[in-house]
Amino acid sequence: MNKEYTDEYLMTCFRDHGDYRYLEALTDRYSAAAYNFARQFLFERENAEDAVQETFIKIFRGSEHYDSGHAFAPWFYRILRNTCYDMLRKRKVYDDYIEKYEAIVPQAVVPASEPATASREYLACLTKEEREIVLLKVVDDLSFEDIAKVVGCSVEAAKKRAQRALGRLRTFALKQETEATALGT
């Protein structure tokens, strides 16, 4: 398949004509990146491979839902993200994701003087939406534009949620520090 074809063209041709060569070309383009993305969520090679395979199956089955007026990549990653979250819920490995977060950037949330495991407590003070944006930004290093596409909100809303989350984290950290000082630890 010609590498000059856009992702949108390939997906539209697959949707409209059912020619598997177009989907195969997209699979070739996205498999490695999708695997790396899924591995960030699911940690285990087999789970990441399953998520990528399931995502392409969903794209195959739901190709009629693709809107050719929109970019393919955000649509694809939203399906992959939802597939990963479904697998997380089924396999209950969310704690592993938090542990990875702690291993990567414990000082991003928890002061250096505190143990990394305290970041779970810090993250628990956030809403689900805020926590998701913080993790996508810090662990996956996505831009706010990409985060907005993944979670289905505007760029400004993603930035506002991140700002709100950081404010809550600062307040929580100050409260923890004040309590620790009061207890003499």
C-alpha cells in the first residue's frame, strides 16, 4: 500500500469498500505505537498485545462509525484507551498503573522526603477525571491537545482539570506537611 496515503484515506476506503488491504496498512502503521501505548497501561506484554488486537477488531466491526471528516489517530487511540481501561477493570491491575506512576515520578506529586507509596494517597484526593489527566500527562507524556482528544473534552477543559488537580495536590501536600509537623515527625 502506498505510504503517501493518509490514515484518514485508508480508513475511509476500508469503511466504504471493505477492502482489507486498507485496514492492513493501518495495522502496519499503528501496531508498534499502539502496543507501546497499551503496554503503558497494562504492563504485561500479553495484555498489551491482546488490547491492540481487540482494538483492531473493534475498528473492523465499527468502521461505519468512523467520520472521515475527523483525524483517524485520535479516534483510534480513544478506542485503544477504552479497550485498555476495560481490560484494567476486568483484570484489576489499576494498582500496577499507580505503582508505575510512583516509580517514574514520585517527586511530581509527593515531596522527596515522603515515601513513593504516599502518592496513592495524593492521587486519591483527585476526581477520576483529574487523576486520569494527571496520569496521561505525567506517565504517558501526552500534550494537552492529545489528552483532550483522548478524554473527549476541549483543550481548555483538559488544561483547567490539570490546573485544578495540581491545586488540590498542593493543598493536600500542605495539609499533610502541616499534620506531620504538628505530630513532630
